[in-house]
Amino acid sequence: MKKKDWYENWFSSQWYKILYRERDELEAEEFVETLVGHLQPLPGSRMLDIACGEGRFARQLAAHGFDVNGIDISYSAIGKALKQEHDRLHFHVHDMRFPLYINYFDYAFNFFTSFGYFASDRDHVMAAKAFAAGLKKDGLLVIDYLNAPYVLGNLVPQETVVREGIVFNITRGVEGKHIVKDIRFNDREGQPVHYAERVAAFTLSDFLQIFKKAGLSLSGTYGDYQLNNYDPVESQRLIMMFKK
């Protein structure tokens, strides 16, 4: 049996949601409102939420009347998302390295650093090509990623976070081309648990190379969820818009 990658185990665990419980619906709603106001999608536009988790962003998009599909590799996350399905909102367990539909979507979104998880550049290019394949001609892809120079310049090496009585001991560092967050804690029975997040420290130039191979061209860059200008050093986020 194929060994699961770190993101399959971690994102499907109960501990992930406990540690990151501050990622609330209000954050999703505000960013989606800003994007919709900026992009001005036509009524009924078809949209794809890539790595949608439990569907917080997808639900907000569908609330605007758009036709939204969400995909995620986590069975547990999609299981929860499916409870919110309706005629304009659908969810699928699906690997982002493969297209869900071909030449179908007007917009595709990849929110909150849900890219850069793979060990090989080949898989990242494969995912980028799948994103592009799903878009119609002139379709738009929005990638919301951490800004690697900012993160590396402000890395907190060690941190302790307490959530619901669980003490998470977190260390951060760099291994090769990846930013690594090591997470250790004892579960409610006192047994030691260990997870590690590994995200590629991609810069804007890295993304340009990857998505050029997918046939997409950059149409805009922004540095935060208010879509202010991107600064390579000071911006906390790297939000990119690519056009097919």
C-alpha cells in the first residue's frame, strides 16, 4: 500500500483543526468579498476551489450565486463539506494533480497556501497543468500563497501553542527548498504525536516558471487579502492571478 504523504495524514487529523481553529468563516468571507468585487465575475460563472478542505471558501463563492465545485484529497474534509452541498455547490475527493473537468471553469482558486506540498518539481508542474486544463480560454486562476522572503525573514524558530488543553510544541526551519514546521504534542491519552508540514519556499519567479509550463501568463500580483500591491520583502502573502 502506498504510504500517505504528510498532507494527507495531517489535514485529515482531528488535531489540524484544533491547532488552526482561528481560521474562521469571517476571514474566508472577507477575502471572497474582496475578490468578487475585484474580479466582477459574470452571474453563474463556473468556479473551482482547489484543495477546498471543508469548503469554507467554496461556500462563500456559491453564496454569491456562482456554480462552484470544490476538490480535496481528504476524505474526512470532503465528507464534512458534502453536508453543505446544494444545486450550485458540489464537492469531490480528488487529487489536484489531475483535472476534474477539461476547459470547463471560468475561474479557479487555490486558497491559503494549498500548493507547494509535493516533494518533486515534476508534481508541482503536473498540478499547474491540471489547473490550466480545467480553465476555459481566457479563464483566470488565483493562487494565494505565503510570501517566502517575508516568512524566511520572520521565521519563529520555536513556539508553544495551547488549544483545548493540548500543548503543541512547534519548531520551524528550512530543509533544502522547503519551509518545515515540526509539530509535536501528547494526545488526550498522553501518547506522543508528531506531524511535519513541508511547504516549498517558492518565490514569484518560481511560480512564473512553473505556470509558464502550464501555458498560463501572470496578470496581477498582490500582497495581502485586501489586494494591496505586492512587495517582495514586506508583503505577508503572494497572491497571483494567471490567465489562460
